[in-house]
Amino acid sequence: MGAQLRLLRRRIKSVKSTAKITRAQELIASSRIVKAQQRMQAAVPYEREITRAVTGVVSNSSSVDHPLTVAKENPRRAGVLIVTSDRGFCGGFNANILREAEALAGLLRGRGVEPVPYVVGRKGITWHSFRGREMGGQWGGFSDNPSYADAKEIANTLITAFSAEDGIDEIHVVSTEFVSMLTQEVAVKRVLPLEVVETTEKPETPLPYFEFEPTAGDVLDSLLPRYVESRIFSTLLQSAASEHAARRRAMKSATDNANELIRVFTMQMNQARQAEITQEISEIVGGANALADAAAGKE
Amino acid sequence: MVSPEREIWSGDADMVIAKTVDGEIGIMPQHAPVLGVLVEGGVLTVKRGGGEPDLVAAVHGGFLSVADNEVSILAEVAELGSEVDVARAKNALDRAQASVEADQENADAAAEAKRARARLRAAGEEVG
């Protein structure tokens, strides 16, 4: 067997095993998207109810003066929550987010505000630590299946930093929104100070006048952090679903590529084999002719 | 009744009894709109008409909002009485009480004991 033939056989074997891996990853990701979407759906009722409650409180007490809703004068430092994934193999998912985060950081610096990154997901954490950037906080290990407790922990850290005297003055979130199976978009949102403008159209009936147990202030005190938690939780869930969708797409194109490579290599291998056979035949024929010529010369 | 991770239960009710930080509150049809903060480790009772048994749930923190004859319970963590694993809750209670006795300042353990008690009460067990 010729050297070229052996080389091609080896490459086909290795590409085939790669294709097997990427295909398996693709199937895993597709089954997890469904689960992630279901979790997104399951979280919707809570989000809707808490938004309604917040809107209710705010529309009742016209002067909402809560530390979490008031923009600070002369903001100096801004927290940026960057939601990335724990694992790679998902195409441009993390690169897109980090690029958007960098753009936001540039924008903030232009306003004279120092950005402080808070990073979710191991990929983002290594990206920042590799560049020697200091992070306000980092969480990893749950990006593909976040629980409410994770969201709560993140929200607590952010709110604590926001309420502290020399902490951060505003909080932005850079994450991927799950639009559909095929489209995911990187979105930048401001979470704190809260803007409580939820519905633009007027509700059909005026919102009822609420009584509060114990008082409006106390309700708001515990309601707003929950609201932030729920917003962050929904961000994490969307990011998880997007991560799976991105991984599925990346793995699908990797599998397609591998199959294309296998096709090309197989063709080249067949050509090489045929060339080898042809050469062998012409060598035999040539050899036989030479022998025959030599025998004829002797006589 | 919803928690962040899922919708726990929804349906018609004659009366809803919950425990807010101000005390027990019972809500019947035509109740005025209310927004209340629920206590950690409370028990929520939904009385249903038509001879159906009461729905009991352990609710740990969250809110109660009443508007337009609709009661929404936004619980941080909630568990229906029928879903409670009694043996596990008892275990958790024993463990938490032991740590409270060992260290009176242990707020985590005290909260854990409260939650375990609420779960047992929701499951219809007697707890001291």
C-alpha cells in the first residue's frame, strides 16, 4: 500500500470519529433546548405576577422613593453582569457576548463611568482572568441549568454592591436573549436603578387601589429585590436556552463539515488507489516487455 | 400560586388563609385589593367549595396580592402539603433543632427549623 493511501485512510478514520463526537453533542444540545425552553415557560407566571405587583405598588404610591429606583447623581462606577457559558463548543456564543460587553465598557468609560465586570460562566471568567482584569464577582458551574438560588445569590451580591456607599452606581446586564430556536440576540439592559415602566398601553380598567400589609414601604422593600432576582433568573434561563441552541447549531455545522471532508478524502483515496494499480500494471507490462525484448536479443 | 421555577397550583377557591408579617389574613370573595409580605415558614390554606378538600401548602417567604377577585401567591419556595416528604422534613427538623440547641446564634438553622415545621404542618402532621 502506498504512503499516500495510508495517510488518507488515517485522516478519514480521525475525521469520522470527530464527526461522531460532534453529532452526539448536537443531539444532546437539541434535547436540552427543549428542557431549557420548558423551564423558561415555567418561570413566566411568576415573572408576570411579580411585574404586576410591582406595577401595582408603583402606580399607587406616586412618589416611589426607594434606593433601588432612584438614579444616583454623578455615577462613577457601573457594574456589568456578563452572562456567558461554562463550556465551549458553541460557536460564537461567548465571543459575541464578550464583544458586546467590551463595547458597553467603552461606552461607559466615555461617560466617565468605570465599569466593574461581574461574570457568570467559566468561559467569561477565564477570559477576564487571562487578561488580568479584576472582577466584582464571578459565578460558574450552572450556566446550562441555572436554579433560582443561583439567581438569588447573584442578585444579592449586586444589590449589596449597589446599596453600599462606595459600591457601584448602576448595573447593566449583557446576555443572550432567546428569540427562537434559530435566532438568539445579544442584549444589553440596565437593571438598576430600576425603571418600572412595564406596560405602555393603558390597562382597560384602572389599577385597583391596594392596601398594604404592613406598609407600602415595607412591601416595596421586599418586593423590589425579588423583582430583580426574577429578572436575573429569567436572564439566566434565556441564556441557558440560547447556549444550547448555539451549541446545536455549531455542532451541526461541524458534523456537516466533517461529512464533507470524509467525502473528499474518500474520493482522493480511491483516486490514489486507482493510480497505484495503474502504475503497478504498467510496471508489470513494462517489465514483461523488457524481459521479452531481452530474450529476443539473445536468440 | 406561583414560585420562580414553576406554577404550583391555580384554580377556584372560596377562601384563602395566609400568614403575613402582620398576622393571619383570610381572604374571601370581594376582598379589597391587598399586597402583603408573607412570613418565612408560613402555611397557606385554600378552602375550596363543592366538598373538595382544603389545599394546604408550605410557603417560605414571598408575597400575596389580591385584586379583582384574584389572589396571587408569589412564593420564593413553596410546596403543596401532598408533595411533602414527611420523613425527610422530620429529619430536617431534628437536625436543625440540634444545631439551634448547640448554637443559639445560628440563624440559618433557626430558619431551617421554621421551614421544616411549616412543611410538616402543611402535610397535616402535629408539631410542637
